[in-house]
Amino acid sequence: MPTPTSLIRAISVIAHVDHGKTTLSDRLLEFTGTVAPRDMVEQVLDQLDLERERGITIKAQAVRMLYQAQDGKTYQINLIDTPGHVDFSYEVSRALAACDGAILVVDASQGVEAQTIANAHQAMEHHLKIVPVINKIDLQQANPELVREEIEKALGLPGDTAILASARQGIGTREILEAVVREVPPPTGDPAAPLQALIFDAKFDAYRGVVTYVRVLEGGLRPGMRILMMQTGKTFEVDEVGIFRPDRIPIEELSAGEVGYLIASIRNVRDSRVGDTVTDAARPAAEPLPGYRHVTPMVFAGLFPTDSEQYQDLKEALEKLQLNDASLIYEPETSAALGFGFRCGFLGLLHMEIVQERLEREFDLSLLATAPTVEYRVKLRNGEEVPVDNPDHLPDPAQIESISEPVVLATIVVPSAYVGNMMELSQERRGQFLNMQYEPGDRVIITYRMPLGEIIHDYYDQLKSRSKGYASLDYELAGFEEANLVKLDVLVGGSPVDALSMIVHREKAQVHGRRLAERLKALIPRQLFEVPIQAAIGGKIVARETVPALRKDVIAKCYGGDVTRKRKLLEKQKEGKKRMKRVGNVEIPQEAFMAVLTLD
Amino acid sequence: MEKIKSLYLHIPFCTWVCKYCDFNTYAVLEGLIPSYTEALCKEIEVVARRYPVGPLDTVFFGGGTPSLLSQLQLETVMRTVTQAIGLRPGAEVTLEANPGNISAVSCLGWLAAGVNRLSIGIQSLRPGALRFLERLHSGEEAVNAIRAARAASFSNISCDLLYGVPGVATTAFLEDLTAVLAERPQHVSAYELTVEPITRLAQEVRAGQVVMPEADLQLEQYWSAAEVLAGAGFDHYEISNWARPGYRCRHNLTYWEYRPYLGCGAGAHSLLRLDDGSSERFWNVKGPQAYIDRVAAEGVSVAGRELLATERAAGEAAMIGMRMLDGTRAAGAFPAERERLAAAGLLVEEGETVRLTRRGVELANQVGAAFLR
């Protein structure tokens, strides 16, 4: 028997990274008996190994919990765990759109941070009822009263009603569930209306094809139905619908207000796009749900196999990975220096790191990644505009009218003592100061308009190190802006290495060139001959360093008892070389291609 | 399987283990020498039955300090070798000896036991360097040792020297070399003092107590030694070895030419060459007591072995063969590598033979590694 909509709740837990979102989710699952404590693996909801290792959520998860409230009724609470990183903010927005309420977790000692603000604002935009929770109150440094005030002032939420909790110790769990039942409104959809279900995630299952995560907002979803994806226009027949507890359990129908999954022999996650609306092909809804956005990558890099024989393997691995990751895009790329590989687009640096790590780990590949770059828009003198996501493809300067770069709106939250450092750093990175706001608890919210290209070059690491780890950052894309940009070329051993080219601001080009040459000198091991390293702008050399030739590499003794050991020594030496890329006559190690990331 | 004609016998005992040494050798275990000698003889008898070996062209007593063996012990071992395996007439029988153990009496005893080549660990003649290296002899004793060996009518004497010793200038090193050559040895090995990972020297270098000379200085001493030796009529036939005509160390050539050998004693390695070009290497347990116990129980004391398929064996043969400065034909299977190394100026190709250039000698590891997979 379907649950009456008045007893359904759909919520999400939102928080700044490390504020205890996942631990709290685990406690809710345990408390409602959804997962028996003995089956509780820490962080049940984070399923990828990588997620568990890094302690972050990459993919959204959804679980149905049954909770018998103090009013004696049993509620169906659907918990949607959202990704916790700025790279995946669109996924977060869709997961929130599938909810009616949100538990906002704030660390009792850290207080409100940049992502707390960004997430809370996002939840408000979706008109979600927010239940503030102050977590980790058992910690010695906890200052819940101050955090109440911050919640009030910085977020405009009633701080005095915030629930005090310790997810680790299970304090406050019942209070949170009661608040959800009491305050989060039940869904308003009509089970008899034409189907409208929002896709908030999709996963590829090797046996079943794509498992699509949906919230049914209107109507009902049943096996056997022919469904239409309203953005892509594709139709499929539903094989199975079900819920997560947290394993998949098939049910007869997902009806208005409920959260679950559908399986419909969909081969590729591309056909099940996050944000798309699922409707009944026979009786389609009048309109798709609002808010769909075609996700575009923000960061681009070349991925090359260190061993050129692995090209085909890499191609197949990317194909497989893409089945499960609609935001990953790639196309073949040829580099004079690195051979055949793929130009890949990612949502951000973390996404890039994750993809590279998964390719190497799950597909046993050895990869070389070029430094990430953003996509520039180049206006040519002939009026044409071309996108450039590879510095080496920048057209001849003589043809260029102007170059625009993507800019973001960056929000930094930091204790007031570090404001100076933050401003200095952001200024160095060509940030344009917009606003500064003092908050209770000695916190300052600073906003900057900044080139995205500056952010992807270790800006976040610098932010952290120059604030002793206190600063937090969130950003959103804010369009393109014209800038005075030039291409910096690098020559190693006299020949240009396309994979080391970068696009930089003209004023910083010389300094960057000098630092890059110095870094490369430190990273490229001595070779049989002297290796000159040059940085050039438009054919003019702006920096030069030299890696001296290897002077001596010889074992004095090699007799009968030494052979195995010496051979292994040399084999190891050689193994190290295999991890390097041969460009012309020069062996360049992997790190050298990433050197441009840490120039500031 | 290729017939084995070389036998290495390891004597893992020293009165003092010098701080730069990472060989399999032990001080304070001299009490084990009698039972060790017994085990060694037993192992020789067992391997003689097990492998296609003999009659031998070369026997090499290495260490450690083989000159710590008594006259009787050495004779026993040699008798076992002769009876169990057999020696070819004119076989080369080398004994490594420390100057402190060399006297007219000991030399006559060794000769009587069948030793005909003496390899003397001189290392240096300078008091400061000898103290730094923790050698137990003086320069004078070293010179007297060579004289005693000659007087006892040893006609094949090799002297080991070290260069690149901290605090020893090139001129000082060359003075030592010249003084040693004045004693007319037939063979000289000059080794760079190498900082091996697990030694007290390595510890001192890490702690900053010892600063090793720069590569340029090491190479200066090396090449000037080569010049002096060439002037004295020595052929530079291996990276660290020089000989007067007819006096190349035949035993060591076995290694460099990648011919098979048996090694007996603690930690000793053996190499078998199979007909399909592959090889098998095995080695004994390192500890003397463990060796003695294992041999007593099983007749042998193999601790590990590796099989090298044809191509890897060929790579190893090339890696080690190119150490011979006259060149090697062992790199035949690696035309691409040879061409690349030749282009880089490290090798010259002469028909099927490849030979290191001067630069190739300095970067011999780069050359050797090229032949490995």
C-alpha cells in the first residue's frame, strides 16, 4: 500500500566539507533501523572506494528510511546525500531540487564556512525548509552559542532552534528526525497527474545498464511504462522501479513524492541526464521541470599513456568510465611531444584527479596528465570566435583580435586575522575585489571576481596555507571576460614541447617563464648530454636554464656474486625511466608536466 | 648445459670489517672457521656430483679474508677440490690476502697448497687513508707483503687499490700507485671507494661527518691511474682492472664473459648456462652458522634461485660483458640499443663487437641498463 503523501518527507543533508555530513547520515540510517549497526561500514552512503578513502562524496545517494515519530505515525523519510565538492555543484543543485527540506550541518567549533553559505543559499533558492544542526558539540573547542549567532547573522536562519548534536556519539539524532517530520512539508504532487520525475543522479551497473535516481513529483512510475526523457527526447521501457534501503529493492510503483530508481535498459548515462525530466511517453507532462542545465566542463587537460602501446586501453577505459560519468568528455588529441592521447574536459580539478586515479587504478594504466587549463574564447580578426581548450592550439597572434577567459564569483570565508593574506593572494591572481562582510565569531566573507584559470593553479592550496587552514572557498562561473593573454612556449633540448605550453597574462608571462624554467631544471634528471630549457613568448626567449649532463654513472665492482643485485639496481633505474616521457632525446618525468601548476 | 670450469669459494671471516665494506663477511666469528671449512668441503663434494663441473680452469678463494685460513685448512679444501672436481694443468688458483697475513712462511704454505695467484688488499699506502678506511696494516707492511710474495716466488700478484678516498689528493693517490707498481705486480685492480647503502661509511656520509669527493675528482683519479698503468705496460681490460700481458684474471673473465661457475660457501652465487641460452642462478644462505647447519643437514644450503629466460639472460650477458674494455659480442641481440648508445657516443661498434668509449666507461650503468628489459 503506498504511503499517503502526508507521511512522506524528502530531505538532504548539506554541510561544509568535514562538518560531519556523512557521519550524521549514517546515524540517521542506524537510528531508523534502515541499516543494522552490525552492518554499518563507516560511511555507508559513500560507495566508491575512492570516496571512502578520500572521505568525500562524489555521487549522490538516496535511501528510504522508515521512522516512527512521537506522534505515533510511521513516516517515510527519503534521504538524499549530495556530493560535497564545488566541482559537483550542479549535481548538488539537482539533488536539492528533488528535496523538500534540508538538514544544514554546521561544525560546532569551525562554524559557518564558505560551503555552508553556498549550500544554504542553494537550499533557499530551492525553497527548502532548512533544519539547522550544530554538530560535534562533544568536542572541547565546541562553541555552539557562537555558531547559533553565526547561523542567525550569516545565513538569516533562526539560530536559537538549531539542534545540538554529535553524530559521532549519536546525540540529537531523534531530535533531528522529529524536526524533519514536524517542519519539512510533505510533497504536494498529485498521484493521478501525468508523470514528472526529476533525475538527480545515474549510475552504470554492468548487469542492468543505467540505474536512474529519480524523485517522482507528479504521477506515478511503474514497470512496463514507456517513458520519455524530456530533454534528450529519448524513450525507454521501464523494466524495474524500486527504492534504496540502502540496497536496491524493487517495488510495484513509485508514486508522487517518492524517491527511488528506475531501470530501463539504458546503455549510457548520457541518456539519463541529471536534471532531465522523466515523463510518460503515452501521456506526457506539459512541460519539463525547470532548472535543467547541460553540464559543461570547466577544466581541460591532456591524458596520455606513458607507454604508447596503452593508447587503445586508455580509449576503452575512457569509454567505460564515461558510461558512469556523464560530465566527463574527451576527444583524441595528438601531441608532438607526448604522442597519441585524449583531451579531456572535467568539472574541476578534483574531478580530474578522480578520473585520472580511477583510470590508473581500475584499468591499470600508467598515465601522464598535462597541466589543466580552462577554455578560452578567442575572437579572430575575421570576426570568427573559436574556443581554445589547449594552449598549443591558440591561433597565430597576428590573427587574434582578443581573448576572453572564464571568470568566477569566488566567496572566501576566513577569520579576520587572515583577511590581508587572502586579499594579497587574490590580488596576485588578478582577482577583482567585490565585497567584504564582517560576521559574528570574527569571520569575514570576502567576494572576488577572478579568472578561473588562476583558481585552478593551486589557488585553493595557497588559500589554505596562507590562512593556516582556516579559509574556505566556494565559487560559481560568472561568464567570460576579455584579458591580455599570451602563450608561453617551452623548449626542452631546443625543441618546443607542446604539452608544456600555457596561456598566461602578459604581465605575468616573464616571471612565469623564469619560474617554469627553474622548476623544470629541478625536475628533469641529468641526461647523457646537457639539456637547455627555454621559455619563450612569441618566439622571444624570456628565460633559460640548463640541466648539466650526467657526469658519472658506473659501478666499480661487478663480479659473480654481484650480478643479480647490480642487475636489479639497473632495472630499477630503468623502471624509473619508463615512467618518463621521451621528448626528442630528453626523458621528462611526469611531474614536469604539472610544474606549471605550482609556479606562484 | 655448458660445462662449468670455474669455482668460487667464499671465506666470510675478517678480523675487522672495514666501515665501507658491504660484503658477506663477519668479524668475531673466527671460532667457526674449522666447522666452516668442513662444511665447505662437504658442499664441494655434493655440487661436484650434482652439476657438470670440471676439470677446473680457475679457483678463487674470496672473502672476507681467505688468508685467515690455516695452512692445513687451505690444503684440505684444495685437496677436496682436486679429488671431487679436478684441476686442469695450469689452472689459475687465486687467494685473496690481507697484507697482515702475508709472510714468507704463509706464502710457501699457500704455494704448497696449490695457490698460484695472490690478490693483495692494499687499498692505500697513506697512514691517514688507511686509518680512515680502517685497514689493519701500514703502507710499509703492504709493500713488504708484495716483496714477501715475490720472494716466495709467486709470479702472479694482483694489488687492490682504492681511489676517491676523502682527503687523498690525486697526486697522493698516484704516488701510492707508482710505489705499488715499483714492486712489479702482474695485475692491479683500482676501485672507486663507493658508499654502499648499509655500511658505517654510509651512516657517516648521511650524518655529514664524511664528505665524499665530487664525481669530477673521482674521474680525474681514475683516468690518471689508467694513464700511469698504461705507461707501465698494463692493459686496461675491465672497468676497474689492469693486467700485464698474459696476466688477466681468468676467473673474473668467467663472470664478464658470462660463462657458468659454481660458488661454494656462505652467500656464494652460482650461474648455470643452459643450452637454449637461458640461465639459472642460485645462491647460498648468507650467515656462516646457518650455512654450516644447512650443509650438515642437506649437503647444500641454497637460499634462493632465479631463472632468466633467453632474452633476459642475453641482456645480463651484455650488461656485464660491456665492462670489458676490449669489447663484447654479447650485445649482438640488441641492435637498436647499440645504435642509440653509439649515437650518444657511449659505444663504438666494430663488426659484432661493441666497446665502451671513454665517456661510455664513465656512464657504464647507462649502457648496461639499456640491455635490460
